Amino acid sequence: MRSWKTILLLSVLSLGMAVAPPVMAGEQPFDLGLRFNILVGNGNPTNDVVGYGMHGHYSFNDSWRLGYSLDYVEEFDIERSPGFLGLVTAESIGVIDSKGTSTGVRIWGERMLGDPSRRGRFFVGAGLGYDSIDIDPVSGPLEDGGTFDVVIDAGGQLLVTSSFGWRFDVGRRNALEVALRAERHFADWQVLDRVSGARTTVDDYTLTGIHFGWLFRF
């Protein structure tokens, strides 16, 4: 993974929170918690991206917040990856998908909607992110009797993210959150078959879905 880029983004995020203006006395400006992410695509290059992460917010006032997250996907499928190169795998081995892992950071602005005195409020948000992706190679026999050995260099990719959700206060220090999400990933994956030398690329793709989170204010 390109861990230095993740560290750089987290450092910039921390600096931004450090210089942000204070909220009114008596309020709790920060929250932090866990979230469970369920995102889906159209199958090119992936269908299901399910993971989890830490997320939180800095409150500037009753209406505006800065959101931040560190998200991890332990394993997701890159659908029929030999097919990116037009390779037809042997029927005996069935469908072949590459397996990927992803670590990402996101930062976004968030607008709270409705009466600030209510326990439950809707919100909308938009921002940027970065994912570092590792993909395992796959190999096996081809239908024509040859073999394949496909590697994918996904590297890191920028993304834009948007959300619409609802947050419900549970006491003074806890909140439950659910949000619809959409992410546009700007990809330039390099795909290579090390047997034939065939190459291709995988371009931008969109993921949509939902996350469920729990937050603790401090």
C-alpha cells in the first residue's frame, strides 16, 4: 500500500481540525465512532464492497460540520478479472474473480437540516477521499488449453463522495446514524497477463449504498 499518502491526508485533516474555530461554550465539538459500510457497483469492476471504519465530525455550529473517516475493506471481488483481457477461463475452474483489499480516508463538509433542538436531524454532505487498493493475482487454465496469470496494479485512487442521512441523539454523548452514500472513484488500474503479455486498463466507476454508524461525543 502507499501508506505515506494516507499518512499525509490524515496529517492535513488533523491540522485542519486544529485551526478550526471553536464552537460555543458548553457544546461538545467532536464526535467519533464506528460505521459499517455497504456499497455496491454494476459489476465493472466490482459488485459488492462491504467494510467498516472509524468516522467522526467537528461541529462549527448548529448547521455545519466537518466529517472525516478511515475505512477498511478486508476483501472484495473484482468480477471476472481475466475477462478484462478477453481471456476465457476453462469451464472446469468456474468463474474466477480477483480479491482486493482497500484502506481509505475521506473528508467532507456536512450541512445539518431542521430544528437544532430536535433529537433527530437530517443532513447532506459532499467531499473528497483517497483509497489505497491491493489486489491479489489470479492464475489457472484457459479454455483453449493455455494458462493465464493476471495481476492488477490498482494503486491509489481519488474519489468524490456525497451523502444524505439521518442522525438521532441518544442522550447527550451518543448518536445513531444512517446515511445513503454515492462515491465516484477515479481509477486507472493496470491489468497484465504475465503469460501472454496482454494489457488493459480499468477506468472510473461508481459505488452507491448505505452506512450505519454509532457516535460518541467528547
